[in-house]
Amino acid sequence: MKINLKIFNLSAWLAALAVWCLPGTIETEGGPLRTEYGFPFRFLTDYHLPNPDGAIWFISDMHINLLVYFFNILFIYAGIHVILYLKKRIKEKQPE
């Protein structure tokens, strides 16, 4: 099976933009207060910790799980392929 790079690129961008477009979930159990982002699986975690050092870095309290991000890309890639396949099948069945 050949990988369609345009669809793969689109999938990667959609997975990354889901962090900013879709709301995260706030988790309070099992540790510090944190917000988790990503669709369909959560791959970016922002920990809300007090900052005694005075660090001003934006990503100092974030954790990015790249393996889960890659699974998101594959999941979205498969979804786009299914949509394109169904669209092709519907067009073939329509009488002209």
C-alpha cells in the first residue's frame, strides 16, 4: 500500500491544530492540576504548577507524547481514506 503524502500531511496538520481548536479536558485526580489536549487521543498535557523559579518559558510545564500524536495522525489518515473511499463508491453508483 502506497502512502498518500498529501493526505498524511493534512492529517498531521489536523492533529496539531486540534490542540488549539478543540477544548482540552481538565484533570484533577491522580496528581497535579493539568489540562490535556488532542483529538482523538490526548497527547499534550499542560501542568498547572506554581512557579517558584520565575521561569517564563511557555512550554516549561508541558509534556508532549509523540507516540500518541503519531497514532492521532494515523487515525485521522485512516478516517480521510474511508471518507474518500465512500465518496468514490457513491459516485460510481449514481446513474448519469
